[in-house]
Amino acid sequence: MHDNNNSVASSRRTEWLKAWLNYLAWAYPALWIATSVENGVVALFRVAFEGGRISRLRVSEFGASAIIVPRGAFLSGHSIGFGPLLFSISAAALMVLFLKFVRKSARLFSGFFLAMLAEDVIARWAFYPTLDGRIRGPQLLALPFYFALLVLGMRWMVNGWGGETYGRKVFSFAAAFVFTPGLIWFGLLTTVPSTFFPVSAGINLMAALLAPLPLRSAHSSIERAGWRLAVVGLLLTTGLPIIARRAMIAGFDRQTQEWKRAIAAFPPIVLPAAYPKTFFQKGVSFAAEGPGGYQSESAIQMLEQLPRYGVNAVALIPYGFERLGSTDIEIAGSMETDEGLEGLARVAHARGMKVLLKPGMWTDGGGFAGDLDFPDPIARARWFANYQRLAGHFAALATRMHADVFCIGGEFVKLSRYDADWRRLIARARALYPGPIVYAANFGEEFETLTFWDALDYIGLQEYYPLPDSLSTEELVAKVERVQKKYGKPVLFTEAGFPSATGANRKPWDDSGGEVSVDLQARCYDAIFPAFYDKPWFEGVYWWKIGSDARGGPSDSSHTPWGKPAMQVISRYYLLDKTR
């Protein structure tokens, strides 16, 4: 009898080990497949109910997804709102019904795939947007639903599991849904934000504690968790990222070739005999967003829609990258390649729009250029030498692409006080680029105290000064006018904007979310326009921002005016016959 009990216990341990190894082996493939299925079904829902078409499939290490070209002129945009939430929940419900049917013969793996689907959506939908500080209502509503799916999937797994102890089940779930995803994220992402994994792991651990509770008797079928299946999972875990990566590269190459053919349809840029030094710019900042960035079909189509709103100039924005404390600077170039910039400049000029080439700087993956500081003269000299290489690269590119204005830099709040260094940078840029040059000063002290405005063609302002709740612009106009009168140069708002959220007037720079208020955004736009539009020294504004992927819409709280009343305010002023 004792030997029989030992044999049963040994058999249970073996089966438990098989199940645990299967979870470990299949964690990544299951996550990849679940992500792909959820993305695919959501894409089909969007096409069916929102219109448009699926232009291509995009494959990466994180799953497959469909790239959708919206219907018509991109008038509605898209956002993380209640519509996409319903699509996502509907896709998950269909997957639950399918897996419930499959579960009759594969309890463990049906539950595993359902749990992986829920885990992925919790990470991406409910928490990933919080990495930019923005938490929206739809995400909070999605959390309980997908948490319930996560627990349900784990319950299915328990019901396909022979009588192990509660502690061992919790340990197995933790290994599969906390430890293993942690390895995947830390292994595949170059930078994992500090807030992401603890939150995701905490949700998964909570589900792991709830799912094995003895709410009903468990079945004993565990035949699906065999050694052979674990080997298959391990092979997929090893090979799938390689295959997906190659497919992604092939897809990108194909997309690039299609983009080149589309660009070839536009006439080549003809360089003028001389650049006009100043002209009135009815501009928007055109940001590279979504798959492909500037080298995408959607970027071309979006750019072609802008003239109907009266837009006659776009800012194209490539980026340099450096880490805080380091003087090394790299040109990022993944979303805003030189080829992409030249191609979109060709499209813009063909559609009657001028181009501002405005390099920006990312620090530590998304920080503020104003945080850069080098009090040590040797380190500072190295930084200026490195920055001169970046500025020189883009000044030469500005000449090749016939950018109508070149921005030498911007928002270097702690470095722009070194007047002589910036004058050397400007002189070097003028040797490479024959057109007008501007610097984009941060609102506040930098703008008001900068000393090298006389070396430039425009006084450039990143216009994010707060407005009172009355939206009075009297104080703002006085600050800008003081600088303009001192240097006698025309003023250009190299960037201006307000998020479509409550409190936008008090913190125009803050894109961290809040309750959506497209009306307040529009009223803020409507305050800025009449305050400056007819000033003889004012030469225009570039509103932040319109993305190349048409992101926006009435449920979006970000800075973009696309698909919101603010776009109509822009149109009302830009369609006025104002040229100088």
C-alpha cells in the first residue's frame, strides 16, 4: 500500500513537471499567437464598422498585426477610445467561444491560450499607455474584463489538471505567468520601463492566487501535457523570433519599395535661385508615427490631405539621441530616415507646402533636451563638437531636400546660454545651407533671455506659455513682443499646442492625459490665433502635432488636433488669404 501511494505521488509529480515545462515552453508562442489573433480580429471589426481596408500584415517578435488604411480622407482619425475597446472585447469573446469548444479535448492548452490572450491585452491595453503617463477611462473599464478572462483561463487549466496541491498550482501559474513573461519582456525589449513589469506581474500573481481556489471538483485529464509537446514549444520559442524578425525585415523592404514607387509619382524638387528669407507659414508639425513612420503609405496620404485645411507648411522632425551624462549623440533614424524626409519634402512641395526641417533630441528614450547640461568645459566642448556633426548632417540634408527653413536646434535650456558656441554652430550651418535658419527656444526664461537671436533669421518660440482660465493672451503677447522689439526679427512659433484635456490652458505642454475636452483645446487655439495672426512681425505657427498614422479623434486627449474641433479652427484661419 505504501509503495502504491509512493507510485501515485511520483506519477503526479511527473505529470506536474510535464505541465510546468509545457507552460514554460509554450509561454512565448502562446503569447505570440494570442496577440496575433486578437489584433487580427480587431482589425476585421474596424474594417467592417469603420471602413477602410487592410493594406498589409506586419510581423514582429511580438506578434502579427494588420495595417489599416482608413476610409476616405482620414477625417475621423483613430484613438484608444470606447469604440476600439468594444472591438477588443468582441474579439476576446469570439476567442472564448472558440476555445470553449476546443476545451473539450484540450483543457490545459485552451486555458493557457485564453490566459495568454488576457495577459497580453492587460499589458498592452490597460497598462502600456500609462508609460506616457496617460490613463484613460476605456483602459480602466477593460481591466476587470480581461482580469476575469485571465482567471477563467487559469481555471480551465486547473480543471484539466490532476489533484495537485493549491501551493503547487499557484507556483506553476506564477512560473508561467509571472516569471516567464518577465524573461520574455526583459529579453526582447531593450528598455523595460520601471512601472511596467511590477504592475503586470502583480495582476498575474493575483490571478494565480485566485484561480486554483477549490470552487468545484477538478478533472484528472492531463494527457495533453506531454514531453513531445514541450519540445515543440521550445523549438517554437527558439525559432519563432528569428522567423518573425526575418518576415518583418522582408515586409519592411517590400513596404519601402512600394513607398519609393509612390514617391516617384511626384515631380522632383527644383531648387530655386534664391531662398525667400521670410514668409508666412500656416504650419503643422508632421510627426512620424505608426508602422513605417515617414516611409509609409499613410504618411503620403496624410500629407496630401493637409492643404484642404489651408496648411501651407509642414515641420518634418528627425531626432538625435543621447543618454543623460553622456556627450555622445546618435542620429535615431528608425522612423525618420533621411530618405523618408527627402521623399515627404518632395510630396509637400508638389502639393504647394513649404518644409521646416526641425531636428529634435531624445534623451534616455523620451526625456527633455533641456535636461542636458555640461558644466565641465571639456565635456561641454565635446558635446558641442558632437552636436555640430548632427546639425551639419541635417543642414546638408536640408539643402538636398530643399527645406525652406532649417532649425538649428531647440529647447536646450541649460546649453543655449553658451552664446559663442551657438554662433559657431549657426555659422557652420550657413556654410552648408543657404536658406533661413531659426532656433526653437523653450517658452519662459530661455526664450526671454537668449542672446544670439541677431544671428538668426527668425525668433523661434516653442509656445507653451500657460493661459489663465479666461484664456486672456494679453500677458503672453507682451512677453513675445518684448523680445521681438529688442532684436527686430520676425517671430515664428516653431511649435505650439494644447492637449484636448481639462486643464490644457494651464499646462499646455502636459500630454499626460486627464478628462477629454476637445472644446477647451479648440478655444485655446481660438485664443492664440487672433492674438498674433495680424501682428506685422508674426510669421506663423506650427501646431503640435499631426501624426503620419492619422491618430486623433474626439475621444483622444493628446495634443493632436486631428479629427477634433481644433482642426476646424486651424482651417478657419489658414484658409484666409494671408500672404506676406
